[in-house]
Amino acid sequence: MRGATLRGTDAQRYAQAQAYKARGVKPGFADLQILQVGARGEPGLYLELKVKPNKVTPAQDKWRHDLRCAGYCSEVAWHMHD
């Protein structure tokens, strides 16, 4: 598991974060991963799904950068048509 949304009070969010961390969840990792390699060897696609007014976090930017450096397509989708 690589991503999660935390909800509730600060104490509940903290407990959720600790539980996810113990299971290996990495902050900022893309919400959606499509890893099928295309017929011409195209890399997989990693999408961060956002709804305005939310913004991309520094951890999400770092993941996008690292994935792109590794040859993957990594994008942010703000709308279902993106």
C-alpha cells in the first residue's frame, strides 16, 4: 500500500498515519498507478488525483520528479478529462 487519505480529529489522523507508516505507506505517492507496458515499450502511468482547491504537496512533487527520472509518466489530474 502506498497512499492514504486521513480523516477525523488530530488524534485519529495521527493514529491512522502511524498505522499506515507501519504498513509501509509512503507519503506523497501517486493515487493511481497504471503499470501495463505498452506495445512499443512505453512506461506505466502514475496519476495524482486532485480536486481544487487542494494543492500538490512537496512530497508528491518529489515522487513525480523521481518517477519521471526513472522513465515513467507521472502527472496530476485536476479534472476527469485531464
